Amino acid sequence: MNGASSVSGAGLDVRSILDRLVSSIALLALAGVAALTFLLALGVLSPAQLGGGWEPATRLFAAPSSLAGWPRLAVLGGSLVVGLGALALMVGRPGGSGSSSFGGLPRAGHHVVTSDDLGFVVVDTEGVRAIVERAVLGSRGVVECIADVRGTGSSPVRVILKVGVRPGTSVQDAADLAREAARDAVERLLGLEIRDVSARVSVLDADELGRWVA
Amino acid sequence: MAPDAEPRRRGRTYIDDEVVSVIARIAAEQVEGVHQLGRSTLRGMMARLGRTGGVDAEIGLKEAAVDLEIVVEFGHPIREVADELRETVIETIEATTGRRVIEVNVYVVDVHLPRLEHTGRTRRVE
């Protein structure tokens, strides 16, 4: 876990380590086989290089390199997916080098909502951005919104909005509404402190409007 | 070991981390405002193949700790959702395993947005 605390009475360490070691080796082997298959199918490696003069191995490695057309593409794609999948599992599994544990507090790209004796609650910057943009898009006249969220960790959030409005909408009103919506979203929905919200409003012309409105 | 010792003194009960992950997942899914656990990316999907996606738990003989990755429904105050989530997960794990939960970390990785009816980026063309 990530905080200062560690679980007491954790008596399964050896078994747990063995389990993780075995599965990591298996995943690494799978990624290795996939990489070799990919390189053979691509023609970067030759079967003779890998076989080292041993006839059965050379024959085995000749299989992916002898393919052409769609079968070759399928093998290339399949080996790539399997290889990347094995690597993703290795990185994503608990205890791996890039454990799915969040890796401490605070981390770049996170906004701290709560931090107490029992742990912490953080929101990813992407989540903050999505909430702000959706909140602003609910404002009258606003058709397009791109939000830039700054200030991570426990520091107050800064929001910079780029807003597109329908023709005929008051730019000043739209800016005020957008800023208010962003502020409300950050404070009420996220529970984060906000430093300032700035908005740049542009009126969309008919072509641009046609792109955004069905 | 005395032959007349209480049954619970005749050996130890070990609980696997994965069991706690499953318990935490079930508890978390019942909390209003939690759309899903874990990321919806390829990594999230791959992680789910091997482990309980979005949940990383650790349990010993006395204590447990859990990390949760969640996607929150838009419109729900995140602080309230997270507080309820932590409370529910702690109560459920403690009631089910008998271990004291010492840490629950919540990482809100994304927000689930409903489709806008009239405007917005979710519908560029008809």
C-alpha cells in the first residue's frame, strides 16, 4: 500500500513472492516468444540465427518467417498484441515494478481531495478536466469547451477555459457563466479549492457550429 | 498444543489478497456514484485478466489495506462518493474477514459522462 502504514501479521510473504516471481517469469517468457515471432515474421531475424545450427529449432523458427500476405500480417498483429498484453500484465499486476498501487502521495497529475490517517482520495487531472468541460458545456449558449487544469497535489486548482459559443450569445455573459460553472464543478463536485478561472470566449461561425451541433 | 484448546487456537486462517480484492470490489460496486472500478483502457482490461481490476488489496493475520481505482458518475460529489466508498469497503472487509482495515486509498481515474442531448463533443456529426 502507499501510505506510511504496513499491514501487520502478513504471514504469506514467501508464498506471495514465489507466486509473483513465477508469474513474472512466465509473462516475461511469453513476451519474449511474442517478440521473437514478431521479428521472425518481420524478417529482421532469420531462423538460422535463432536455431544455432540445431535442425529442429531452425525448422520451428522457419514457420513464421515463411509466411506471406495476410497470414504474415495476422502473425505480426497477433504477436504484437500478445507481447504488449504480457508486458501490460507484468507492469499492471500488484507487486510488479509498475504496481497498480498508486505509488505514494502526491503524484504529478493528481489532485488531493482527502488525506487522513486512513489513506487518501485523489482525482486524476483528466477526471478534473472532464468534469469541468462537461459542467461548462451545460451553460447557456456554450457549444464547445476545452479546459486546461493546472496545479496538482494539494495546491489550489487553476482552470483556463477556451469556450466557443453560438452566434448571438453575449460573450461577457457566456464567459461569466462558464467561469461560474467551472468554479462550481471544482468546488462542489470535486471538493477541491480553486485559485482562479479564466475564460477565452469565441463566437463560432456557421461552419464551426455545424461541426459541433447535430 | 493442548488437545482441549479452542478450535480457533488450533492453527491459523490465512486469507489471500485476491479474496479481499473481490470483497472490496463487491462492496464498492454497491456505492452510488461509482460507475466502475479500474480504468477503461487496454491496461485496465489486461489487468482484469490477471487480477481484480481497479482493486489492489493486502491482508495479513490482523490487518488489511486496500487501494481502489474508480470511475465516478458525473454529477456526484466526488468527496462524498469517496467517503461513502471508504466507509462501505472498511465495514464490509472488517465484517467479512475479521481483520482491521488500516488504509483505504481511492484514486479517481476518470469520470463517466452522460451523453449531451443538444450540444457537445460526444456527437460531432449525425
